[in-house]
Amino acid sequence: MQASSNHQEDYKLKDTHPQLGERWPHGGVRGGGGWISSDRVTSTYDLVEQMYYLYVRVVKAKDLPTNAVTGGCDPYVEVKLGNYKGKTMYFEKKTNPEWHQVFAFSKDKIQSSVLEVYVRERDMVSRDDYLGKVVFDMNEVPTRVPPDSPLAPQWYRLEDRRGDSKVKGEVMLAVWMGTQADEAFPEAWHSDAATVHGEGVFNIRSKVYVSPKLWYLRVNVIEAQDVESQDKSQLPQVFVKAQVGNQVLKTKTCPTRTTSPFWNEDLLFVAAEPFEEMLVMTIENKMGPSKDEVMGRISLPLNIFERRMDHRPVHSRWFNLEKFGFGALEGDKRHELKFSSRVHLRVCLEGAYHVLDESTMYISDQRPTARQLWKQPIGILEVGILSAQGLLPMKTRDGRGTTDAYCVAKYGQKWVRTRTILESSTPKWNEQYTWEVYDPCTVITLGVFDNCHLGGNEKPGGGGGAGKDSRIGKVRIRLSTLETDRIYTHAYPLLVLHPSGVKKMGELQLAVRFTCLSLANMIYLYGHPLLPKMHYLHPFTVNQLDSLRYQAMSIVAARLGRAEPPLRKEVVEYMLDVDSHMWSMRRSKANFFRIVSLFSGMISMSRWLGEVCQWKNPVTSVLVHVLFFILICYPELILPTIFLYMFLIGIWNYRFRPRHPPHMDTKLSWAEAVHRDELDEEFDTFPTSKPQDVVMMRYDRLRSVAGRIQTVVGDMATQGERFQSLLSWRDPRATSLYIVFCLIAAVALYVTPFKILALVAGLFWLRHPRFRSKMPSVPSNFFRRLPARSDSML
């Protein structure tokens, strides 16, 4: 029990108190006066802890000496600070090279008072030749304070090894002390990642990505004309197959055999700008169960179609089909001139819909595709991704466990990726990002991953598999739960489900601020639909939405995977909850108990009313009787009393309002008490890859659960059918009794005032237990005797 309570505490949100805002030294010099807290706090980088870096910009060199043997010069620059070394690329036979490369050394790891910049010549045979150096005293390095312009680079004469005299050649450099807010920070070589080389360097940098602009492509296949089959003995039975990229859809087969089939059927696709795929349509003849004959084909670029901004219909067009069959293959021009098969289409790109690429439960953007339909933003969301604590080793490198963590945040169309911190269980990113907010009822998702693309000899150990970035955990924050203009600084637990159970992988420390630009517009939004109006004027079916969402996620993952560095498919799918629709016994239990908790208030109310009726507390029962008499005498007070009661409850609950944003709840998710086999089933592939006996056991378990659900649904149907049978004369005696009762009740209710009836009914319901019987009531007995259609079921 103690261990369970410790787990619960460990899984909770924790308050943090980071030192946010920019702090600069007196005089702008690193050694002059020490680092103090000042009043100079900027609004652009005030949600992160400041991290100080020594920046060295290597621009170019000139007049470098040539090699006496080769007659050329293959120069490169080496920047050395203590034990850290960074190198530029080298140029072949060039005495005036240009590099334009920036090196960043973390202040926390500076162990030297001297910065040395060497210019060397690459030698493929022996040791690289020394051409010269420039030495900087760290105490003399200036500090650049944003938003100052970049520091101008200067020419420096090269010195010999001892530094006594100048040698031939000059190098242009700029050296300054700055923070992660510096423009040079994202593209700089970092001393923290000195062990990464080659392509791995691009995979560790921080980047901002934008999702591709997605459109729904609606293809209304109306009809076709002059469709001929090779088999002239019978008319064709035709259907249309349409393809956009990997998406393939078919119309229904025309029920009649004819050369002019008619369908008038809509096919829906997802397309992304810039449009790279074509709409490829083929008209096919159903020859047999598994044999189809292609009778015509057409390929259409997507940019020729109209972009619709509302529900008004677009114009239809006829398109001629390319020939298939003997005439087309042999180039028989006479056959082509006789007739031309054509298809009648109404195609448009829907700009008034929002293309769903994420679950509607965690939606982060609700704007339609067409930019001219967007409203003004109502707020600004600022997130400071500070650090992570206690990350577990995700892979092994050189025989020891390690983690190379980076964080990804997604809100709306904008994705951000922090830089990768190598070999650290407590990485500090301290990067700040900003999003425009168009609706407060949206969710920002942040995920932490282990970078497995650094080009080293690591072995995955976190379930990511070879070549896949392993997931460490995810955090969701709903903006509507945040107070405006308040900075939330918390450590969120990173919880991940494994086949062995729920596991805490560490904590993610964030600073979040939601700033409202227009309170009136925000309040106005609460009375409007969540999605654009076209989703309600011409809604899609549930199956269409599921299919389109999956296609949209696939397109987003493919496009972001082509960026540099790529945002990989496994990362995008995890952030977009690609597997949220898959069956899970754990999720089913969690959702069932969520429903039970919804009725807990009603159950508690009914229990309290039962205690009032049973006179468990006579004082309460008397007060309820008094309130009942007042409401009977003054019925116009009933509704005002109810609303006033809810108002007072809301005012009372304000004292106990949540102070923290919601976070992943293991108890609500039913993640702690789940059976090991149920988790193994949740992580199974689709279709299953388990042995037959395991599948049979799970199938039998599913049958037992479905049997209980079937019983409950059947009982509900039985009660409804009994209600229907009151007047159906299925049981003639029961119906006769009921209609006689209805006649007597109608006469009694007509001659008796309503207040008297309500008073008598209320007093009867609140009567003392002395006047109650433990036997079921007469109406209950009568209702349970009514017939239902369950007798007719096999």
C-alpha cells in the first residue's frame, strides 16, 4: 500500500521555481562585476533560464601561405577552448577560403581563460601543417545584449606557435558572449555535441516545421458515356476507380449493364500543397469476382480544379478518356475517330473544411483550409521548454546506458523541435517558442524522444527499434484550463505504457503563458461551433472522417520526414495519436468508469433523497417538506431557485478551483491495475502477430465482455418494448387496464387543481417509513408484467 501511494505521488504534477528571464553582467563584460539579477528582462525570452555561450564566428581567411611541395593550400580552422575542439570544413588549394561557420561553447563547461583559433593545412599523408593562430583572453570578450545588431567580424593577423611574431595570413573572426537567444545559436556547432560528426550534426539542431497545407478533394463521379468492352457479346457492368497518391477509392458498380452508366457518387481524398500527385481515374468492367477490365483512363493535375469556399455547387465537366484495348495498343486511328469515351465529373478542392490530422479530443487547430476564411487570433501561447529530469537510459553506447533527448511540441500547423542534448539524463534546453491562438478550446502536445540518428555505435533499448527514435513520454495541455497572463512553471511526469506496465521515464519542466489579446472575441467563440460551418452543413460520415484522418496523418508524416533535419514518421505518429482508435481492454475499462463517475453525482443525489424519504435525519426531512410546500405554493420560484443554487455552488467551488493544469492520470487511464496480458494485447500489431492459442484466449475473453454488454443492451431494449406494449394490445388485459386508468386519470386531473395533485404526490413520495412497504409498488409490478419482443428472438 505504501509503495502504491509513493507511485501516486511520483506520478503527480510538481511545482518548480526556475530563474526565468534574462540576466546580464555589469558593464557587458564577463569578468567585470559578476553575474547579477538586473531589471533588464525582455519579453522575447522571459520564460526560460538563461544559458550563456561563448560564440566564435569564423568568416574567412586571406593571403594564406602555400605548401612548398604541392604549391597549393588546403586550409581549415580549429577553434580550441580547454578540452573542446571544433573544426571547420577544409578547402582544396585555396588561399582565400570562406567558411561562415559559428562555434558555441557552453559557459558552464568553460575550463580555460584563453580561446585559441588555429589555422591549419590538411595533410593526407602526415600530420596537418600549422599555418598560424589567434589567441583571445576570455576576460576581454565582449557581451552582446539582444536586440543589438550582430557583432562585426574583424581581421586578425596570424601568429607563430609561441605568439612572439606575426606570420603571413589573416583570418576574419567575431568573438562574443551571448545566450541561447542569439540568432547564431540554432545553426552553431555546439561543444555539447562535439562527438557528433557527418550527417548526425544536422539531426541535433533545433528547428521549426510547418505542416503542409491540406485540402479535401471531393470527386463527384456523375456518369460516363460510350463505354465499350472488348467483349462485344454483352454490355459492360462498370465502376470507377480513382487514385490520388496512395489513396484508392471505388464507386459502386452500376447496377445495370449499359454503355452509359450513372453513379452520382462522391469520393473524398486528402491532398497537400504543393500538389505533387495526380488524380488518376480508370473506368473498369466487372468481368468476374476477381477479374476487372480497364476500359478507359485519365490523369488530371489537381491545380486545374476549382477551390470552393462555401456550400455552393461547382460546375461539372466532361473529360475524354484514354483508350485501352486492341485499338489503342495497335495505334488504330480509325477506331479512335469513331467515338470517344468520356466521363462526367464535378471536382473541387474544399477550402471551407478543416482537414483533421489529429484526434478531435486533442485538436490544436480548427481553422478552415482557405486562409481568407481565417479569423483574427484571440491570444498568444508562449512555451518555455526548460529541461528534463531523471530520464531513464534509452540505449547503450560503448557498453553503458545513455539518452540523447530532444523535445517536440505541436500546436496548430507549427511544429518545433529542440536541439538534442547528448548523453544526459538531465538535459537543459531552455528554448522558448510562440504560437498564435485562434481558439482557446485547443490542446498543445509536447513529446520527448531519444535521438537514434547520431551515426554512433549505439544499440536501442527503449523499444524504438533500429533506426527509430524512441518515445520517452508525452504531455498535453488544454489552453482553456489556463488562466490568462499567468506563468505556469511545473514539472510534468513523462509516463509511457510498456507491455510490462506503466513506467515513469522522467519529468519535463515547462513554463507556459497564455496571453489574451481580445477577451470579447474569446467569449464570443464559446457560443460558436468548434469546427468550420461546412462540417455541419455537409457533414462527413464517421467512416469517412476516420479514413481521411488516417490519410492526412500519413501525408503530414511523409512531408515532415522530407525536411532537414527530418521530423521522423514515428515521432509524428506518436504526437498525432495515430493508434488511438485501436481496441484496448484498458481504455474500454477506463471509459466505462468515466461514465460511471458521471452518474456518481446523480446516484449521490438519489441516495440523499432516499435518506430524506426514510427520515434518517428528521431535521433535514422537515426542511425538505417546508421547501416543497413553498415551491408548491409559488411554482414560479422553481426555475430561479435551481439556477440560484447552481450559481452558489459555482461561487463556493471557486475556492477549491484547480491551481495546476491537468496532466496524464494513471488512475483515470486504468494503467496501474491493468493485467499484463491486456497490455500485451494493446501493443499487438494489426492484424495480430500472436500465436493461435493466445488469439483464441483473447477472443474468448472479448466474447465474455461482449456477452455482458449484449445482456445490458438487451435489458434496455426490453424496457423500451414494454413501454411500447402499453397501447399495442399485445397483452389485451394489460392494455385494457391501462386505458381505463388513463381515462380515470384524465377526468381526475381535469377536475383537480395541479397544485393539489403535486402536493399529494410529493407528500406520498416523502411519507414516513412507517407508512411504507418493502414490497414493490403496484406500477412497478404492472410494468414488469408487460410483454417484450425478447420472446420472439432465436
